[in-house]
Amino acid sequence: MNFQMADLQLLAPHIVVLATALLVLLAEAFCKGERKGYLAYLGIAGIVVAALLTPRLFGPQRLGFSGMLAGDGFAAFFYFILYAVGILTLLVSQNYLRDERFEHGEYYALVLLALVGMMLMAGATHLMVVFLALETMSIAIYALAGYFRTERSVEASLKYFILGGFASGFLLYGIALIYGACGTTQIYDVMAYFKALPALTSSPMALAGIGLLTVGFGFKVAAVPFHAWTPDVYQGAPTSVTAFMATGVKAAAFSAFLRVFVVAFQGTHVEWSGVLWVLALLTMTLGNLTAIAQTDVKRMLAYSSIAHAGYLLVGLVVGTPEASSAMMVYLLAYAFMNIGAFACVIMVGRYGQENTSLDAYAGIGFRFPALGLAMAVFMFSMAGIPPTAGFIGKFLIFKAAVHEGYYWLTILGVLNSAASVYYYLRVIITMYFKPSPDEPAVDGLRVGPSAALATVLAGVGVLYLGIIPGGIIKLAEQAVRFMG
């Protein structure tokens, strides 16, 4: 591999976040004291520095490290989504960890290390780098899922680890088959191979490789039928980790999913889009129908995340630049509304008692008006009701699908979105129209300045993207043009 100093410019944001993770560990070792909240702000400072180094990547694509890492608008846009996820997660975590008596520096370091893996996935232009980045992210997430070391938390971590290992095996085997068929794992060289291929059926090895890659990516984005781990892991993991997984992991996985399938496999779009059409329909339908039956808010949000993966898969099925930019806007919107919702869930809980049952939310809208308003905004956004970011994201994806003639998939997607309104509004109805019991489960909120700030920032993001989305949409469209 020919290494040049210019390559470090592409890797500079990753190096800053990685160095910040190591600095957080050193700071805890040398700065004694029970309160470790300052470590969250140290992590945020590192992310901000990385964000300041990122705008230079917008523009025409530059490949570094012998074509393994890209510096382009596509990667930079996803970096900013991940920065937002990282900052909001650290803000939400600070007071939550302190209240649960688990405030340690390794938590913040693991979040930052997972963030490095996510960023590498977004910028990777080599299938082996995609795999290594995915494992970097996953190992940190496995540890975070079992961070509280309770029976449920450890079970969630173990289940995610075992099933994640199987999914990684499928992904790696798929990469091996792609290498066997194409003689390379560099994404743009693979693209050239498939463009010259008469038909995908003429290369059974390549066909099998694409199928195995679909399984590996499908697991990470929680697509049906690879979703079975999601509800139990999301419910068992610490709530702040669940928010991080539901947004950061999904954004990183879809960034790699997009670059591999829309770029590397664009010559075989007709063959694999049919399979993803079915997966998209199954994912959104099963996610929504199962969420309707849930009485636990955290578990309901887990099935909701599966449904949102289905909407995003619609954009992948379409596979056009318009659909790709729509997915990017949707993922940014999803990050704000999902982390905001989980921040509200954290506030309703207290030490040793999460209060995630729907009944615990009875009367909260009047007893805690600010929390009720915030939760209502996030629920409306997830349901896709204007003027929120969720509406803009769904509108853009379905518009792209209609433009390419995917009418039935669009109709079924809209019907699924309409069905989801039931369980999102049920939370709001419980908060405002169900009388509070004589002895309410929630007699006070777990609110700290950082959690309140995270909720406000998430709410502003949801409303800004819903009311004034033009600038972000244009930025996403510009970023896609440089994807390749």
C-alpha cells in the first residue's frame, strides 16, 4: 500500500475521535473523584474538533490509502450525522449514568471508539475496510449493551454478540465470494466488473456473494427476517446505549449498505432490487404490526426502529441519487427524533426502576408539561406528521420511489406509515387523556442540564428539518453526486 501524507487529511477526523477516546481513559486514571461527568464534555469537545476538520472533505471524491478510504461529500454528510448522534448520546448519558451509579470513563471511551468504527464504515471504499470498521463498531457496542451488568443487560449483550458474530461471518464469507468472482474487493473495481458482466446469473459466485452481504447488512439495520435480536437487546441495554444503537449503528450500516449496493453493485440493480423490495415490505409491515401490540414504550420503540429500517430500504430499492439523498436526510431526522424520544424515556425513570410501561406515562403531559410537549413532538415526527422532520424524510423517500415507478411499494409504505400513527398517538393519549393514578409511578423526573440540553437540541433539529429542510436537502443532493 502506497502511503502518502495527504491520506492523513482523510483520516484526520477519525484520529481526533480516537485520540479523544484515549484521552478520556487517561483523564479518568489521573483525575480522581466520584463525579465523572466532565468526561462527557471532554468527549463532546473531541467530536466538535473532528467536526471542524470535516467540511474540507465536501467536494469531489478523493481516495486515500490505495483506494480504501474516501474523502467525499457522501462520507462527510454521514460523519455529521454520526457527530450529532455522538454528542446527543454523551449529553443524554451523563445524568443517567450518575443516577444509576455507573458513571465510569470507559463508557464514554467506548461510545467514542464505536463512533470511530461508524465513521470508517461511512468512508470505506474497500469491502475489507467495511468489515473491519463494522467489527470495530460492534465490539464496542457489545460491551456497552452489557454495561450495567444486570441479568437483563448481560443477556442483551450476549444475544447481540452471538447473533452479531453469525452476521459478521455471513458478511465476511460474502466478501470472500465477491473477491473470488471479481478478483478485487475495492468497491469501484467491483463496480467495473459488474458493469461488464452480461448478467448476474452468469456468475453464481458473485450472486451468492451479494446474497450473503445482504444477510450481513440486513442484520445490522434490523431488517426482517434478521431482526429477532432487536427488541430484546434494545430493551435490555441501558437506555442511552439503546438510543445510540438505534441511530448510530443504523446510520453507519446504511452508509455502507448504500455505497456497496448502489455503487459497487449498480450494474446488477435489477437482480437484487426485487429481493430488497420484499425485505422492505416485510420489515415495515412486521415492525409496525408488532409495535401496535406493545405495552412497554422502550420495546415499542425497538419495533418502531425496525419499521423505520423498512422505509429506508425503500430508498435502497430505488437506488437512484434522489433516493440516496432522501435516505441521508431521513437518517439525520431519525437521529434527532429517536434520541429525543429515548431521552424522554430516561427522564421518566429513576434509580433501579426504568418506568417504561405505557401506564407509567398516564397524566405525565399535565404533571410535567415540558416533557409531555417534547415527547409529543418526537412521536409526531416518528409518525410522519407535518411539520416535523419525520414527515420530510418519508415524503422524500416515497417521492423518489414514485419517480421510478415503484407505485405499489409506495402505497404499501404509506399505509404502513398510517398504521404506525396508532401506537405513536397512543403514547400521547396516555400522557394527556388517561388520568394519573393516586400513586403515580413517576413522582419526579430524572432531569439534568445535559439531558435537558440534549432534548432541546433534538427537538430543535426535528422542527428545523420539518419546517426549513431546503438547505439540508441540497447538501445531501450535492453529497450524493460525489459518491461515485
